[in-house]
Amino acid sequence: MKNVIAAAIATLSVVSAVFFSLNTGIRATRANVPAKDFTVVIDAGHGGIDSGVSGVSSKVKESDLNLDIARDLKDYFEAAGIKVVMTRESSAGLYGILSKGFKMRDMEKRKEIINSANADLMVSVHLNFCEYPERRGAQAFYRNGSEKSKRLAESIQEAFNADSETGRDYEALKGDYYVLNESECPAALCECGFLSNEEDEKLLLTEEHRKKIAYSIYKGSLSYLVGLS
């Protein structure tokens, strides 16, 4: 176990006090993971021609930041000995040839990957945009009628709210999203901040903050998994 943790820490290249704190948290919670082989699916939203929303100032693509956060989240889970399945591991979409109906093909491929993984949970990583530029902070969503998904989203939202820099007194909300509705395992969609808000955008452009967001999702997900034991 020491070798696994050491390798994960080396991979993350922890060089700042903040990163040290986050990875200390991984080592501390590693012992709390139940003696069960857990599998999680991480869905990096959008990709390819579908770049999602763009930063209000930088014009950064949501799809690129989603993938960065998803990769950091993968590192955290794997450092805790949890198997990870990614729906998207590159900047490309999952629709194959670009033609009519590409968006639905992309979503159906995500559904296939999620439901074939026999996972204990799925988290989908996204960024938000709002016509009101003062709106900011991270929000978790769950499928209506799924109590397990609600508990997962609430656990992640609690971790989001605890962020001293961007946390808000938000509640996890019901969301009518394809990946939530079609996931056979408990699932949460995480809107990790608003690219329409200059403060959120500035933070999301930093590797440090993206790692913090990923760690909040990891921490909330781990709390849910521990509750399954």
C-alpha cells in the first residue's frame, strides 16, 4: 500500500503547501476506504467539436478544463486504491465521424461506457454559465427519484460548500441530464464553477484550483462510498 501511495503522490508532483494538504488528506482517508473493490466512472463533459461553454474573458473551452479536473480526480481515486473508468481521456469527442446526430452518438457512447463498468458511482464533470455574471460556485445535481444519487450529490455538495475560497451555501439539486437519467449506478453531475463569472474563471484557469475542485468531488464521493460499507 505504501508503494501505491508513494507512486500516486509522485505522479501528482506535489510542490506547494496546498497540494501537500490535499494529498495528506488522501493518505488520511485511505484507511477509511472499506475493504471492497470499488469502481467509479468519471465523465469529462463535452469534447471534440462540442466544446461546451467558454470563459467570459479568456475564452477557454469548458471541455478542456473538464478533462483537466477529471484527470486530477482520477489520480485521487487511484491513490486511494479505487478503480477508475474514464468516458473520455483525450480532447476528442465520443461521436466517431462528425455527421448529423453526433451529439446523441456521443451521449449514447457515454451511457455504454458507464453502464458496462458495473460501477459503484459515476460523476460527470462540467462547468456552468449564467446570464447573471455574479453567480458563482460549484453545484452538484442528481436524478429525480434516485435516493442513492441524491445522497452522492449531497455528499459532494457538502464538500463543495466547505471550500473557503468559492464555497456557497448551496443544496444539491435535481437535474434532468442524459448521463444522470441513463446511468444505472448512483450518479452526480458536478458543475464545478461558472465560466461566466470572472472570479470563478480566474480560479479555474489555475492548476491549483482545479486540483482543489477535483479533491472536493473525491472527498464527497469517498464519504458516500464509506457509507455503503
